[in-house]
Amino acid sequence: MLNALKLSDINKSYGLIKALSNINLTIEDGEFFSLLGPSGSGKTTCLKVIAGFESPDKGEVSIFDQIVTNIPPFKRQVNTVFQDYALFPHMNVRQNVGYSLKVKKLKGSAVEKAIDEILEVVNLNDYGLRKPSELSGGQRQRVALARALVNKPKILLLDEPLGALDLKLREKMQIELKNLQRQFKITFIYVTHDQQEALSMSDRIAVFNEGKIEQVDTPANIYSKPLNSFVADFIGTTSIFNKESALKLFSHKKAFSIRPENILIFETEKQLVGLKKDDYFVTNGIVTDCQFQGSHLRITYSIDAKSKVSAFKSLEGNINQKYDVNSKHIIAWKKSDITSLNE
């Protein structure tokens, strides 16, 4: 498989702040690849290094086997879509989309045809003469995508492009983005702090933390097989037992995490009949919080002074079901469902 991008030992500092530390990353041609992490983790700086907006202090950037570390942005085979869209307010949709073609000094019917084709792809055929101020947030986002795609770049960089949209529109645009990526068959490198966004769209994910990559893997493995407590805690909801608590409570010699959907709740000892206890970790918990979340309850249990567990309880048609704070339950989960952590 052809490599679209390779980062080798990338380091970048701003004064005393280490923004990127020994970043090594390979992204294959045609992948939808996400750079995921909290604010200040280095993901946007990494994207800027790929685009050429920032130069690394050390290391090498290769795009399709060509070293581009010292090549300016406009000579790289990439385009960028920004969170604020960066549309020209005085230009209409067609002028915004065709601007990069104009910069390349392309003229005539070929330009108009290219604009028509890309506007059809993003479902904006009838909006060509409107100014950005006359468009909704989702429409402006599609204009920005059309402008970036009209040049047919080999790599499209997206810097939190859906961050300004409301939840429903963001979910709709996630589907549209993935469909566009499949249609154009180009590499998308997508920066986000939204775990669900990354999990739902990506082929693979790199999880960033304090300028370093903690894990690179598929969404399923990032979620179900986190390498350490940071990844386990950052991706979705999980409960983490450190090495001391794991040994004290369950005689397990390593720190581990457990997802809330894997936890069983029992209100009486009789309900444990038939449970193969050798296959489960079983303990007692006191309810400290119970939240209604639509199809399920999210219940937080205190196990001891240092350990808490979150569990999901399906409402199964009983919409008024709840668990009172300070009520005591037996909770259990399969030993095979835990993820041992490298701590």
C-alpha cells in the first residue's frame, strides 16, 4: 500500500513549551485518519507541520515518498479546511470555490465546469450566487469543502471543521464527509477533540497527549484495547482500577479498565444464582450518582475510598426506573471484558 504521509522524528517547540515530541506516523493512501486529543495535546500543531504552515525543529515530512519538510504550503499536494471556514465574505459561492483555480491562472469553460461539478457533489448547485453571509453554517462548511476539493488534492487536511456546528448538523456533516472521502478516494487527515466523531468516521486514529502519540490503531481497538489509562479514560466512558486497587479488591496484578456496558447490576444475592463466579469479578457498590441518558441510566458506584465504577443500565421500556443515591448493589463483570493497562 502506498504511503500518503510519513512523519519521522518530528519535534516542535515554542520557547520552553514542547508542542511535538518525537512524532513518528505513517498514513496510507485513501485512509480517513484522525488526530485525536484534548486541547493543547499537539494535534493541530502536527497538522500545521504537515500542511507546511509550521516548520519542525527536527524531523522529516514526506508526502507520497517526496520529502517536503522545507517546501512551502502552496507547493505541497495538500489542501486545508479550517474550523472558521476562511471564506471570502465579498465573494459569492462560485467565486470562493473557484478562487484556487484562479490563483493557478486557469480560465474559461474548464474552470466553470469544475465549479459546477464540485457544487453538485456538495449539493449547492442552486446557491452559486449567494454570499457566505446568506448561507447556514452547514452550507458554509460545504463551500469550504468544495473549495478545498476542486483542486483534487492528494491529501485533504481538516482542522476541527465541524466544531462550530450544532449536534444534529454535526452528525449530518459527519456522514457527508465520510461519503465525500469515499467518492474522491483521497486521504483525509482530520483533527478533532471529539472522541465520538473520530470513532465514527476514522479508519485509524492517533491519540495525542502532551505532544506525544499515546496510541495508533483502529477505532475498535482504541476503544476496546487501550494501551494505557490516558487512552482508556479519554475515549468514551470507562472505569480504571490502578495496580494497587486491582490487587487489593480483585487479586489482579495489573491496572485495568472496564467499560460501563459490560457491568452487571444485581440488587440481591439470589440474582447471582447461576453466575459462574470464577469467570467474574464481583464486588459491592454504593450509588453516588444516577443520570437519565435517554435509552439508559448512567450509574456511578463507590467501591471504596479510591475506586469508583460507572455502569449503564438499559431502561428496557421502564422509562421511570431509577436507583437512589446511597442504595447498595452487587456489581460484576467478566474477567475477559477487562483491559489490562501498561502502567
